Amino acid sequence: MRTSTAASWQSYWQQADEKKACKISGTDHPAISQFWHKFFSDARVGAKSAPDNLRVVDVASGRGAVFEHLFALGDGACCDAVCVDLSHDALGAVRDRWPAVSGIVANGAALPIAEHSVDIVVSQFGVEYAGVDAVVALCKLVRPGGQLALLLHHRGGAIFKECDDNYVALCEVQKSGFLQGAMNMFPHAFNVLAGGERSEYERTSKSLIPAFRIMERIMAQYGRNVASGVVRKLYLDIDHIHTNLPAFDRQEVDVWLRQASRELQYYTERMNSMRHAALDDQQFEVLKAEMADFGFELHVADALAVADHSAPLAWSVIAEKAQNNGRGCR
Ligand SMILES: C[S@@+](CC[C@H](N)C(=O)[O-])C[C@H]1O[C@@H](n2cnc3c(N)ncnc32)[C@H](O)[C@@H]1O
């Protein structure tokens, strides 16, 4: 994975509390809660009657969305819960929420976890960011008799489509030169405010007009809320600062613009990494064959279809590793 993408996730989790920078609408669909609720209930992980100290690992956990479902079923004290993610900040948030959960900062492509050492491995829209090989490699971590439960991005699914639209819209925003144009204009606008000459301000503000029109076209084409409303917010904020310039500080506007530009770049990268992470039909078939080869019985291995979307939300997997199968110890 490119370092810049790791930086983009780190930046996301640093700000996730404040602005939910890239909330993808499908990821909180009730079908997802139902999937985990059923899985953890059937596996009896959160139950008082559960076997002692089951080791449960969530790979690319973020702030622990999967464990929320697990802990909703019981106090979680019966299991040794571990979250793994690239992002320190995501794991910091996990620690703040559940001090007993361990956090490991690691790339999903090279997990520092021993083979056959985990009772239950889970991942939700996570491990596939490290590549399909990383998804297959999870099979090795599961001990004989253990389970693997996954929700993976589906190429052509509803979440994929949203990420793809966001990505294309964000690329168009970047290409429009809207933020760069604002960065060029504001210093001259502040100069005019301080009594300086107008010609450079007039030139730069005029050359920003086509970018404003492109922003309006992007919102009309992809919807006003495209990319979690970031496009609309940039458009409105820059217009607001321009119209109310005396109320703003020159340095603060400069810092804000630079930060907005960096965030736009990160957001675009995250959307692109989601597009690349999504598995197509053929990759999912290969994954199923690999899991069978590792000695897993596939209880669920299908697209997660929901009534309110014509496309599936995800690929879903619930698989159990045979107790005594030579290939299970591959
Ligand atoms: C879409 S978020 C999902 C987070 C969480 N599983 C959830 O459902 O809310 C993807 C997560 O994968 C993490 N991530 C991305 N690439 C990764 C990699 N190569 N290895 C480990 N984690 C990664 C990101 O930091 C982020 O937390």
C-alpha cells in the first residue's frame, strides 16, 4: 500500500469524531448489524456461557465497529478481543471506548499474529484494503475449529458505486482548480481590504468564476451531498469567506485553505483505495476456493443482498475451519 494512503486513513481517524469525513451511507445499513448479531450470537462469543477467553481478532478494525455488535450481546469480558489497524488514532479510540481490548498497529498484509492462534477472525470493509492475498492470509490465523467472518467490499455493489461516484466527483473538484484559484485570489482580496490596488484581485477573482460553475455542475450531476457534502461545503465556505472577508483573518484563511486542499487529496485517495479494494465475482470465487483449500466449511459465502438497494451491499462470509483436516494446517 502506498504511504500516502496510510496517511489518508490516519487523517480520517484523527477527525472522524468531529466531522465524519467520509461516512459511506451503506456501511451502517441494518443488514450489517443483523449479520454480526447473528454471527456472534450463533458463535456464542458474547454470551455468559461462552468458552473462556476466546481470542477474537478484528482486522482493519477502525474504531471497532464490529466489536460494537459483539459487546452489545454481552460484557465482552469472556473474550480476549484484539483490534488491528494501520491507524494509531483509530486504535486510540478503541482503547478509549474499551480499555480491555488490545490494539495492534499493523498492515493487514503482514499481520504479526501467529498462525492457528485465533478462535475468531473478523473484518468489515477492512482487510481487503491490504489486497486479496491479505484476505486469504487470514485463513492461516484461524485455529482448527475456529471461525472466520467477513464483510468485504463488493465491486459493483451499492457501497462501491457510492465510493466510485465520490471518487470521480472529487477528482473533478481537484481538476477544476477551485481551491487553487481561491488560494490565488484571497491574498489579493485581503490586500484590497487593506487599501491596496485592485487589478490583481479582479484578475484572480474573475478566473475563479469558471471553477465555481464547475462546482455547481458537479453537485448537479452527482447530487448536492456527494462525498458526504464536502463539495457543497467547500463551495459554500469559499463563497461565504469571500462575501464576508472583513470578518476573517488572512493567516487563518490561508491555513484553512491549505488544510482543505490536503483533506481533499486524502479523501480522494481513500475513495480510490476503496474502489481498488472491492472484490469482483471472479476474485470472490477464488477466495472461496482458497478457503475450502484451507479446510474451511463455508456456512455463508455470498453477496449480501438487501431489499432497498438493487445492488448488494457486500460480500459476506461465515466459515468454520475443520478440527482435523490436513489441509486446514496448510
Ligand atoms: C472503511 S474503514 C473500516 C473500518 C471498520 N472495520 C469499520 O467497519 O468501521 C477501513 C479501515 O481499514 C484500515 N486500513 C486501510 N488499509 C489498511 C491496511 N493495509 N492494513 C490495515 N488496516 C488498513 C483503515 O485505517 C480503516 O480503519
